[in-house]
Amino acid sequence: MTDQLGAPRAKAHRAQRLEYKVFFVLIFMITLPFTLLGWALSPVLGGRAPVQGPVARALEEAGAITPMIFLA
């Protein structure tokens, strides 16, 4: 029987990890302006400051959206 656990699987895994990181960064960069705007407007509209900062919120959203893309 031949060995099926060779380099092609490792390369595919590395490429998939790189693709995931690229998508994560792109989604983070897209969501960051919206979270900044929401963070700046929340005291005016809601009367209190949000618990999370804009960067933490953008990271959370990118972390939620990116896996959805890869599972679809």
C-alpha cells in the first residue's frame, strides 16, 4: 500500500490556512470602519459607552464571519 500522508496534504493545509488569514484580514479591514462608527455613535444614540472597543468588536465579527465563508 502506498503512503498517502505525504507533502500534497501539507501544502494544501498551508494554502488553506493562508487563504483563511487573508479572508480574516480583509473582513477585519471592512468591518473596522463600521465598528468605529458604531462605537462613536453609541453614546449619542444609546446614552452609554459600549463594553468592547471598536477593534475588539471588529475582531469578533471577523472571527464569526470568516468561518461561515469556509463552511459554505
